[in-house]
Amino acid sequence: MPKINRPRRGSLAFSPRKRAKSPIPKYQSWPVYEGAPILQGFAGYKVGMTHVVMVDDHKNSPTEGKEIMVPVTVIEVPSMKVAAIRAYSKDTYGKHALTEVWADQLDSLLGRRITLPKNYDGEAAKKKLADAVAAGTVAELYAVTYTQPAALSGVPKKVPDLMEIKVGGADLKKLMDFALGLLGKEVTLNNVVQTGAYADITAITTGKGTQGAVKRWGIALRKRKHSVGGKERHIGTLGPWNPHHVRWQVPQVGQLGFQQRTEFNKRILKFSENASEITPAGGFLHYGVLRNPYVLIKGSIPGPVKRLIRIRPAIRQGEHVVRMPTIQFVSIQSKQG
């Protein structure tokens, strides 16, 4: 009898497949950047998808120089505010929060997310941060930023989402001055990435709850003779006799979806502050009408509509060349079907 050989069903790359702790994605690494100080991240809310007609500007592409239709995802990106600056030290055990400086004025809605500091001495905090930078104990600086969902008509909440964004650059003194200059102010996506560049998109995927091995791992259904008792969707074996336990590689029932995923090297095709030029008649399905700046990302991205989306400059740069896209047409046809 010939030996049966085939690839395993389902990737083990993201195991264990368990629910994300928060709907706000978290970054563990950031692009290496040695230029002038910048914020290395931003966040918005997923609106939906449409398509554009643009000139293919990829070198050696079969359709280079011709008009092609490209699916795009729309993300509404109202300005974010900087609530605090946080400094980290680093040793052999990892990063440790060293000190932080909070803005003098914070939105009252932020008080529904965290407890706002009272009787806070901002000058003493700034002096402590400056002393730490001068002493060389500061390894990295982060901006504690928050979104403004109250400005959106499509997201039914007002409480801001809070997150850390790394302040990129080489000179810590310049980084500190740049970060302190942002305290309490608004920042936009233009401060992070430019049109035509590549970025990493991170979100929590659509949750599907508890699912069986067929849907969760893509295993084959049992044949008729082997599915006595309605077990055609069960796996054929739980593994070998030895070792005497079920290995984690065996496909089993469990959580599917609501897990953090990152799409690398997604091209930013357009950023605009005129939301009316992209909103279809009747608004986007399950979202509504855009009223704030938006960005068009080539292709699809993780997560359902209204989900928080984080944007980071591409960490796997490679040989990417920033080219200004030539968009001829943007579809604003109603998505009602």
C-alpha cells in the first residue's frame, strides 16, 4: 500500500489560537529609524471597501503603465491627541517604565477610560525626564495617545481608545524636545506616513466564537463509511499512543477569530480631508457617512467594520520605492447591492 503524504491542515504559526486580551492591538517592535524625530504610528477606524481605477506603476508588471482596477479599504482617521510622554529604561530583563509627563489639559471623555491625574506637578515631571535623559538611563520614548471617536458618526461610542506610539529618531535630547512639544496637541496621519509609501496594518480579526476542527483548521470531512454516529466532522485520530497525551499540534475545537493579525507592506494610495468625495449615496454599509479625513489602503485588511485599526510604517522595507499613485477614478456607487 503506498504511503499517503500531504501537507498538514492549517498553519500552526499563530498558535495558541485564543482570544485577544483587548480590541486595541499592541506592537512589540517598531521600524529602525535614525532621522529627524517622528511619531511611528497612528490609528483609525475601518469603514469598508470600494475600488479605484489607477495607473499600474509597478516596474516590470505585465500591465505597467495601463489602467487597472484595484480594491481598496477605507479607514477614517480623525486626528489623535497626545496625553503623555513615557520614558523606558532597558536592561537584560527587558523594558521598564521609568517616568512620564502628562499634558496640562486632557479631554473630559478620556476620564471615562482612565483616572485623570489630579494635583499634578508637570514641571517636576519634566525635570525628572530631562535628568533621566541627561543621565543616559532612558532607552526609548513613547507618546501615550488617544483617538477621538466622538467625532465619528459611524462608530457608536465616545470613549477614546488609548495606546502607546514610539517616538522614532536617534538623538534622545531631540526626541524629548519633540515629544514635549506634542503634549496636549493633535497629530494627523500626515505626521506618520506619506501617500504612496508602505505601511503595516494591525487589527483584531472578526470573532467567530467556538468552532469545530473543520472550519478552524480546514481538515477533510470523513468518508461515509467512517462517519457512523454523525461524526463526519470529527478528526480521525487524536495522535499516537506515545507520548500518552494529546499534542498541541492536533486540530481540535476552539476559539476562531478575534485574534491580533498584522498585514505587512500595504500601500497607502490616498489621504484626503474631503470625506464627501469618497462617501457613497446612503453612506457605507453598516458604517454610515464619513465626516473626517480618510485614507485608502490597497487591498483588504483584518477586522470588521468599525474596528480600531493601527498603522505603522513598514518594518520590512526591502527595496520599496515610494511612488505617488495616479488614481483616475474612485467608485462612490452605493454598496447596498
